[in-house]
Amino acid sequence: MSLSSLASLRQAFTDLRNNATSVQTFSKLARAQDDLLQVLPPAFGPVWHQLLDRLESSALFSEESCSFSHGELLDSLKLWLDKAAKQLPPAQ
């Protein structure tokens, strides 16, 4: 289940990065991944939620602001997804 959750998140992230989905839609899916977060080391959950909080806040701004860089947030989300993938057991 966690591998399919991660695959869904990766697809949603790709859609977000390509402007094919909204921050709100991505965030709703991303926040619903409790099963994935439970199989990852404990530190992954708080970091994930902090990134999502920042992403949602950055959506309030139409341009890059001094507080939020949408591009950097997306890069951080990608890094989190990559690190999460390395923590999951391989598919059987």
C-alpha cells in the first residue's frame, strides 16, 4: 500500500510541477497519506507537514516573495519524495 501511495504522490507532484493540478488538490492528496507516513521513520511526518504548510502559504502569493520561493518548495518536496522512496522496502 505504501508503494502505491508514494506512486500516487509522485504523479500528483509531477502534475503540480507541470501546472496540471492546483496546490490545493495536491495538498489534499498529500495530507491523506497517513499509511505512507506510518511506515517511514518518524522524522518524515513533521517535515512533510511543514513542507505542505509552506506550499499552501506560498499559494497565496502570485509571485515569488521574500518569504516563499515556490520553486524551492517544489525542490524540497521532490527531495522528500526521493528520500521516502529509499526508506520503503522494495516491492515483493
